[in-house]
Amino acid sequence: MELLYKGKTKDVYQDQSGEIVLYFKDDMTGKDGVFDPGENQVGLTVEGSGRAGLEMTSFFFEKINAAGIPTHYVSADIEAREMRVKKITVFGEGLEVICRYRAVGSFIRRYGNYVEEGAALPAYVETTLKDDARQDPLINEAALEALGILEPGEYGKIVDMTVKISELVKDELSRKGLELYDIKLEFGRDAETGEILLIDELSGGNMRVFKDKEAVGPLEIGEYLLN
Amino acid sequence: MELLYKGKTKDVYQDQSGEIVLYFKDDMTGKDGVFDPGENQVGLTVEGSGRAGLEMTSFFFEKINAAGIPTHYVSADIEAREMRVKKITVFGEGLEVICRYRAVGSFIRRYGNYVEEGAALPAYVETTLKDDARQDPLINEAALEALGILEPGEYGKIVDMTVKISELVKDELSRKGLELYDIKLEFGRDAETGEILLIDELSGGNMRVFKDKEAVGPLEIGEYLLN
């Protein structure tokens, strides 16, 4: 297989037939050895985290596909830590979409003058550009259109998909007594049809989850969810 | 008159009849003696700048009122550097609305990966919270509603008013050979009727203006415009 791109937590390959294969590494985002889904760098390496990330991603992507929400997911080989996906193009150099149910993290850093840490939010959606050097700047619908990153009308579609996906994840976690505080999704376009798809992964590294007001680590989430 | 509030560039009084009077000071926002409309602190004091700010504000607010766009402006006494205004309530602790025709300032700092400095923008509108400690954070429509700062539907009204006002200012400047790069407006609600009004001032300190690719200082803008 040909290596196309080395990412922070995944590498991207193309096999002989032209299909795209994501390889899940044991690296996690964070800082100084502490996991943080909001960080832009690899902060720690944990044996088994790649496999766990793929297991949870495959669990959610199959449910999301089944719910009729289009994703790039085709199939997963858990032992090999490989996920087969559709070929996609990203929006600009990557667009992240965050759905928040509780005011924590960067939301509180920005709007702490108006809301208590941990206060409930109504599936609030915001978008940020993937741009490590500029700390993933927040961007609104008008700027996404002005910069040619989204076409008119696409922002609303992405927000709708984000809320549906986040509700599905929230409900699955809730069955195990876990509460979703926030979740970070990534979208792209199907390289062939142009359809908007959920891309990347959907694992413990993409979300903040709490149980009885205590944070649940990214690997622990999978243990609750898949057992 | 009773002093209600001491601002960075204006003080707010209430007279015996209950009317609100803004007193325009000679202080300007900036840093280390250099004017910057994006700064949150008083950076310099220039004799005559208060009077010049009121002259330009009165010039524009009369035109904006005449165009049927509601503002808080009632009348001005240029000699006394006083502007009579309607009593208003602000959105949250103050909402600033920026309309951009060229990619400069914080827009480039955020989105410089996608656009050249100085590139044209199509009357792009964004909103920030007045919060010096948090460097006036950018905020989107959904967050303004989630935090109870705007009611559903108000964001769109404010964007419409902003574009109309900005176009009017742009056209007036253009008649004098000046180009508007960006402009910062503030809105509030009429304390009696709840109607959304343009508030605060509209002077050289609220806008970046260029002539033949050279920046025009805030006091100079008035000299071009009013002579």
C-alpha cells in the first residue's frame, strides 16, 4: 500500500485497487502526557489506543450509516487496525464541527462571562478551521462562504447532520450511564459524487464524556460502550 | 447632569429630564500612542478628536435615520461635544458587529491561511462580544441565541441593518475618493419599544479607511468627508 499522508493519530494509505485505508496509530492528542481532545498535537502514546479508537469508530459509523446519514466508512479490520473508507475531498484544509451539550473547554474560555462552567447547552454547533498555527480559529457561516470553503446552503446541511449524529452518540452513551458534554466531527465531500459525508474517526478522542460529574477517559468510554 | 458611566472614549450622562447625553472625550483606542480601531484600550489622547468624532457621528447618524434605519441618535451639540440619544439596553454586556470589505486585521490573523492580506470581501459580517479580558471573542448566531444574548431571528435583522449602514458609509467615503476596508458597529434595543437600534458612535475610530492603498487616519477621514 502507498502512504498518502501521515496524520497525528492516523496514517492514510491507498491500496493497489485505489481504495483508501486508514491505519489507526497508538498516538493520542494532548499535552505533556495528558489526553485532551481539544489539543492539536500528539501528547501521549498508549498501547491499544489505536485498536480501541477503530472499534468505537466502527461501532458508531455503522449506526450512523444505518440511520441514513452518509459517512465515508466502508468497513473495518479491527485486528489490523485498518478502516476502509471512500475517497473524499476536505473543505478547505479541513473543517471541524463541534456540537456542545455542556459549556466547557474553549466555549468557557470564550464566553465565560455569560455562562457557568458545565451549564447545559442545546446541541449548540460551531465550526473551526483545522489550522494548528492559528489554534484552529472559530469561523462563521458567512466567512466559510466568503472564503469559498462552503457553498451557500452547505452550512445548514452540515449543522443538521452534526446535530443528528451527536444525538445518536449521546443516546448510545446515555444507555451506559455516560453523559456527552461535547463532540468534534469532521466532514468532507465524496470525491466522486460531491455528497457531504461524515469523515475521519469517531472515538473517545473526539468527545468529552462524563459519568456522575467525573470525566471518563477516551479508552474507558469504549469499555463502557462496547462491553 | 448625573454621570452614569465612564467609557473609554465617551462618558454617559443623564440630564434632569431623564434624557441620555453622551460626552465625546479626546481619548482614542490604540496601543503605545498609535491609533487602532481594533484595540480595547485608550492608546492616545488627541486634542479635537472628541469634537471630530461627534461631527462625523452626527453626519452619519442623520443620514442613517433619514434612510429609515433606526438609530439611538436624537441630536448633537458639536461645540459642547454632546450627543443626545434614546435610552437603550445593550445586548448582553455589548455586542459589536463588524462588516468587512477587505481582509485585514483580525480577519487575516484568523484566516490568513485562506486569503491574501487586503483581498476583497463581499460585505462579510461577523459579531464579537465586548469583553476586554477575553479580547472580544468572535461569536456565531447559535451561541448568541444559546446564551440568551439575541432572540431567534434577531441575528439576521442585525446583519441586514449592518450591511445597509456599511454600504451607506462606504458610498459616502467613496464620493471623496476614500475606500472603506472595514467598520465596527454596535447595536442595542430601544429601552421603551424594544426596537433594534444602531447605537454608540460612528466616527473615524470605528473604521479602517484607505486612499490609494494608504491608510487614512481617523481624524483625516473627517476632514475629507466634511469639507
